[in-house]
Amino acid sequence: MKLLRLAELTKSQQVALWNEAFADYLVPAILTEASFEARMASLYLSADDSLVVEIDGEFAGFALTGTRIFQSRKIAWIGGIAIIPRFRKQGLARQFMETLITTYSKENITESWLEVISNNHAAIRLYESLGYQKTTDLIFLNGNLQDYGKAGIQLKKMKSESLFEKNETPWQNLISEQTQAASIWCDRQLLGDIIYRVSDKSITLLQLNLDDNSQILDGLQAFFNRYGALPCMISNQETNKAFIPILLQNGFTEVATQIQMRKVILDGEIM
């Protein structure tokens, strides 16, 4: 058995390994080469830092990771650990985690973040045994934008740099080069702001900062007015947010729930 860096594999090998390891995952996770590369880029994942394990000449699994500066801290995120079924129950996930944690401590990482599907109890036990602590319960919702009958609603683009991100915001929802920011207005009243990603095929709402969470349909109306009836994902929201039941009553369905977990690696700030 030996550990490699993901960058040592060709792009086609990387994607083939991802798809085989995630073939029986709890939610659909099959990727194309293009969507795999887009995921790596949009989530600040590093092929040079991510790990692959090889056993008897076969790639058996991987651990994706990346780093960024957030609120003066250098943080790391584990963006997916998966083992091909026939190589499971050999302790490979623990070896990945222990290797990553050791690397983080050498690279002055202050915290390691991850998310895990709520009913993946084996993974949760592993992370807890390594010192990760639960911080937040999260939910993904899917739906389609529609006309909610809200009048006078406007979406105004704004600069992401003007917004303050909360410490509890999940890694996947943080502001990046791929995200946009907009304020929501009802006539001349500011209702809040939203961080999102948009393509010609779908829209993903990441940070929903409304002054009154019961006005979530006003926010969706603003996006419908601008983009039309696109498929819409509400990503990684805290399950106790007041707008979750409203979304579920208005055409959105639950895709998955996750637990956000974090481990302190080093105390302090990066100056």
C-alpha cells in the first residue's frame, strides 16, 4: 500500500476513481471530467494536497482537501473521502485522516472543517475519535423557481467584499470567485442579501441573510423575476432556520441532511 498525490493521476483516472468510489453513495455523486474539474476549482480543492491510496497496483480510494484564509485564519476543508467498495473496512479512511491532520499541523492550519451525511454513523464515529466536534446540522433542498405572487420585488447586484461572513458558514457556501452577491428589495425596503452561484441551467443559493426569514418567498421571487423558472438548490442551510418549513411547503424537497464538524489544529491567527 502506498499514498500518492491526486495530481499524480491523469484527469481520466481521477474521475474514474471518484465515480467508482462514490457509485453507491447515499446521494447521487457521479461526475464527468468537466464537472469534476469545476468542483475542484470552485471549492478550492488542491490536487497537489489531496491523497490517493494504491493497493497492489490499484487505486483504492482518495481524500480531497484544500486550504484558504478565512477571517485571518488558515483553514482546511476535507472535500470528500471515499473508498472503492472492495477495499473498505481496512482502515484506509482513518489513515487518510491521520495523514491529513499531520500535514495540516505542519502547514500552520488553524482548523480543519468537513461535512458528513447525517446517517453515515461509521464516518461520524471516525471523525469524533480524531477530535472533530459537531457544530451545525445542515440541510440541502431542491426545487424550481416560480412566481410566488410577490409584487414590487427586485434583485440588485452588489459586491461580495462588502459582506461579512459568519464563522459558522459552511466551506461550500463561502464567497469565492464563482459566487455572486445580490440584495433583495421590496419597493424601497431592503430585505437582506443572498450569496449564490448561477449557470444557464440552475441556480444555487448559498448564504440567505434575510432580516426576516419569513420573507424567503420574497427572496425567491426576486430570483424568479431575474432568471425565470430555473431549478434551484438551497445549499447547506442550518436545519433550524425558520424559512426551511416555508420552502418545504412551496415545492422544495429535502435532498440530504449533513453534520458540519470541525477540529482545532493550531490556535492563533495568520498575520
